[in-house]
Amino acid sequence: MALKENTTENDILIRCKDLVLGYETGVVLTGVSFTVHAGDYLCIVGENGSGKSTLIKALLGLVQPRGGEIVFSGVSSREIGYLPQQTALQKDFPASVYEVVLSGCANGLGRAPFYGKAQHTRAAANLARLGIADLAKASYRTLSGGQQQRVLLARALCATTKLLLLDEPVAALDPIATNDLYALIQRLNREEGITVLMVSHDVSCALHDATHVLQLSERGVAFFGTAAAYRKSPTGARFLRCACADYPRIQFGVWEEE
């Protein structure tokens, strides 16, 4: 599916308006407004503590807004695929690859107590889709970081055909695994039309594929618009310079060999 150059109100999947988010300790984000259209690839960037993960949690319904609103159109909370940041405990999860992927079908079970033929078919299809069918019987905890992320992405795809939320999907991956995962996410977006919202510190690489950028700051939204406009903006230029200083061998999606 090709990316849409022209979008309409009917294409909107998510609309956030004047969003205020926080916890008992205080407000994290204020006045956050943006829209996500079907087929978008939105990269969410910002300094540590700017509220990126809090925003993802709000979109998942795990954090309730203190003000403003989040409106979903054409997609329900049960149709969102989520790939969270992995903890050390999760990386050592004692289950087979197939069991991990199949668990992504849980939202579609309804009142059924067991996975049925449809869920098993979907899990097998997504293992094949991501090129990891041969790992189905392997122990998840024995896989490399890149393989584990593919497994978790397959799990997320069991929950959706429309919308993926990815929170730092390439964190701690080596350069080859990072590029492979970015290429896979790009294919899902451009060829299969899946809308992607991705939080990333690896901004220069992430922008290589993104159609839009949302930069958060302590004040809320520092920038929202197309990736092309972001690169040309003073806000984007400053942030990209800082990102390239932190990742000196990464330049706009290409890992430079030493």
C-alpha cells in the first residue's frame, strides 16, 4: 500500500486535543494536540522525561487524561498492537516462541476460555510473515535481542491489522538487528498499510522511514508535522544535531562502518 499524499477527515484514526497527562506526582504533559491518519508512520521523539512513554500509555488506556480528549475512529482498543520496552525479566521469559506470539491473540478471545483455530492460524501466519516460523518451538529466552523483537512484533501483529504502537523497539539492539527491524516496520507500514506510532531515541534513523514527527518537550508539543518539514525546522535541526552527537556513526538511517 502506497503512502497517501492527500488525507481527509475520514482517514483519521486518532485525534488528541488539548491533552493533559500526569500521575499523582504531577502533570507530565499539557496542551498536546495532534492527529494520526490511516497509513501514517509517526515518530515520537523528545528528551528523557518529556512524556513519550506516558503518551503511549494514555493511547493504550493505561493512563487516564486529566484534561482534553483522545478520540479513536475506525479502530478500537482491542485492535491496537503494542510492542513495549523490554525489561531484563521479560527477556528471560520461560515460554516458547509460539506461546509468546499466540498470547497476542488474547484480546480477540472474548469469553472463550481457550485459543481456537482462528487464533492458532493467526499466530502461525505472523510467525511466517516475520520470517521466524523456524523458531516456533525455540525457547524465547535463548534468542538474540533482534530475534526477540521480531517475536514481540509478531505478537503485536496478532492483535491488529491497523495500528502498531512501538516503544523504543530497537533499544539495546546491535546495528544489523536495528536496521533489519526498521526495514521490517517500514514494510508493514508501506506495503501492508499498517499505521505506526513509534517512540525512539534513535531519531536520525527513525526519521528515515517516518512520514510525521511529534516532538515532545517539558512544555508539551515542540513540533508536530511531516518528517520533511521537521528536518527543515529550527526545532528539528537542533534536535537532530544533538542526536547525531549522541550516535556519531548513525546518519539518517545508515550505520556508518568504522
